[in-house]
Amino acid sequence: MVFIAIQTSPVQNWLAGIVTKKLSKGLGTEVSIQKVNLSLFNSLNMEGTLIRDRQKDTLLYAGNVKLRITDWFFLKDTAVLKYIGLENAVIKLNRKDSLWNTAFIEDYFSSPGPKKKKPGGVELKLRKLDLKQVHFIKNDLWAGEKMDISVGNLLVDAENIDLRQKLFQLNSVEIDKPFVEIQGLPALRPDSLRHRNKGIDTGMYLNEGNLRIIAGKVKIRNGSLFIDGNLQKPSANFDGSHIQLTKLNGTLENIRFIKDTLRAAINLSVKDRSGIEIRKLKTDFRFTPQIMELANLDLQTNKSRLTNYYAMQYRDFNKDFGEYITNVLMNARFKEARIHTDDIAFFAPELKNWKREVFLSGKFTGSVSDFSIADLFGKVGSTTQVSGALRMKGLPYINKTKIDFTNGTVQSNAGDLATIIPDLKEVTSPNLAALGNFIYRGSFNGTIRN
């Protein structure tokens, strides 16, 4: 059913009727438009546009829709849609089973097969997408996820968009004030169907739809990203199940999202709700269901700077980041890194009273609670230096942490050691301060109480 209320001339009424039939042909749903303006026989502006899905729920409402179509499109069987502009719009996607409420739209705009000629309608060959004040709501009760996205302005310059091939080739994307909120929900889908769909089983976790996204450059201004892996209340410190990032600014270049792997050259800054701030993150980024890798890294936080390689490995992103200290395995190669314990304390709050800056080089593997460092060289304070091979198991509980230090050299004094091992302040006999600076060469196995 198509209902049109148009305040235009009779000619425009006639053209608008043809345009609306072309846009609605094959949809089998309700479309209402308050006002239509046509110009140059290839430009269509619609005000107060409402499109409902097959269940009569709102699929799209837009205060203003701007379309650029083939010249003299109203005289052609098939019109090519090259430009879409949306202003003050709301888009709602939802599903309770394996089919989205947009399935009929996807069928309509998909290219025909090689042996089947598609009847007249609208062919999508999008080159420009221009969004202003657009709100997108995706309620996926089947998979157990709700996504709420809004954007102040978004401009896409596309090279090729092919819905049938699920290919998105983009020259550039500019995004102003994007907001993304992802909420984990109980899923209606049985666990046995977790990696299956009604069509082809792609076997993928991040990219179940098997999309191919290739983009030259994405520029983000003042963005926000909230991820809640569960319905529990977040902790005061960094909580991997409740990430809230604000003041996101930067660029992503040479983006590739193919199969289950996302790659990009990243240069950005952002702040987490816990207080940890990434003042600069410049890296060659790779993200898969099992690893987040930052190669050629330059990371600057509140009081720290890390170079030049860092990776985090996990089995399940949401679950393991909620138990970051034990479940996330890190692999790092640091060169003259500067690490402040205040920054580590966002993840391991037991270290917040250390108040020390560590200069570090070495090859780090393991978790916060169980790690080893090969080719270690570290400097703490004005005097303390450490080199050798180190393994520590038991953090953040420093008094119970087992320390295995081999082929080592330690240079320090009682004042520096007392800031790391507070119990030394209680030792009066012998007079440790009288030792001055000392050098120890050898190995050590035990706890700080030894």
C-alpha cells in the first residue's frame, strides 16, 4: 500500500507518483511522504518520509530524504540511485529469529543473478551517503545484542557498493560526533546455532554476514563508544565488560575488514570512564576473535609511553576482558618504554600506592598475574636498575607473588627498595641505609619477604 500527501503542482504530483511507485515496487509495505520536490529530472527531495516493515513497525522515518537518480529516471524501467541524503532520521532494525525486518529491502536492492533478469525498479550504485542527525537502533534479540548508534554528521564517498556481493569499497568517510552503545542481552538463539544462519554457515564470529569492507580513510571527531557485556554494575576501575570511551578523535587509514579480521593504520586519542586516557595511539592495528595486535606502536597514556609492539590474546573478548588480570595474555616488545604504576593501577588497583615510574626494555609474555620478561632492562627511581630474565606469578598480591630472577644484575639502595617493599622501612638493625648503593649479581627465587 502506498499513501502520498503531496503539496506540489499537478506535474510534480504525476512525477511523484511514478517515483514513489518505483521506490515502493516490490516492497509490499506502507510508504507515506508528506511533501515531494523534483528538479532537473534526476533529483528528488522528500519531507516527512515514513517506511514501515512487513510487521507495520517503523523501519525508517526521515525529516528529509534527498536522492539523486539517473537522468530522466521516470521514463526508464530501471533507475540508478547514486546519492542518498538523510536528515533528522530514525532507522530501526530488529529480529527475534534468524531473519531481520529488512530482509525484503535487501532482496529488492540486490543485483539479479546471471540467469535472471531483474524487473524494473531501483538499482543501487551508491557513490555518496550524507547523513545529518541520524539515529540507528538495532535490536537483535536472536543473537542477544542491542546496538544504539547516532551521528551528528556522516559523509561517505564510495567507490563501489554491491549488496549482492556484500562488498563496500569506500574512498573516504568523515564522521562528526558519532555515538555507539552496544549492550549484551540474553539471546533467544540456541547455543547450537551460535555460528550458524539460515543460509551459508560462514563459521565467523565477528563477521557472521561475511561482509567485505575496504576504506581509504576514516576521520572521526568527538566520538563515543560504550560496550556493556552484561547487565551488571561496572566497577570503579577499568572494567573490560563495561567500556565507556569518550572524546574519541583521530583517523583510520587503509582499512580492511575481510572474513574475521579487521586491519587499519590508526592514529587516535580517547578517554575511558575509569580515568585512563590514551593521549596518542599510533599503530598498525589487527583485530580478530582471538587477538588484538598493535604493531609499530607508539602509545602515550596519562603518565606512560610504550613502543613498539603490543598484543593481547583471549578466547572471548567480553568475558576475558572482564577478568583482565588473569585471562588476557599479553605479548610485548618494549624499547625504552616509560611505564607509571598509576596507569597500571587502573587495571590492578592494588598498585595505586606504588607511585613509581619504570623505564623498561624487554620481551614480555603472559598475563598481569603470571608473566615473564626476557632481555630485561629496567630503571626505577634515581638509582635502581635491573637486568636479566624475570618471571613473576601472583600479582596483584605483591606479598604472595613468586619471583624468579635469573642471570641478573640489580643496583639499588635502601631508599629506593623501601618504596617498592614498604616492610623494609621497619628494619632498623642492621642499618640498611648505611650500605649506600649496592650491586647484586646472580639469581633469586622467592617472594619479597625473602
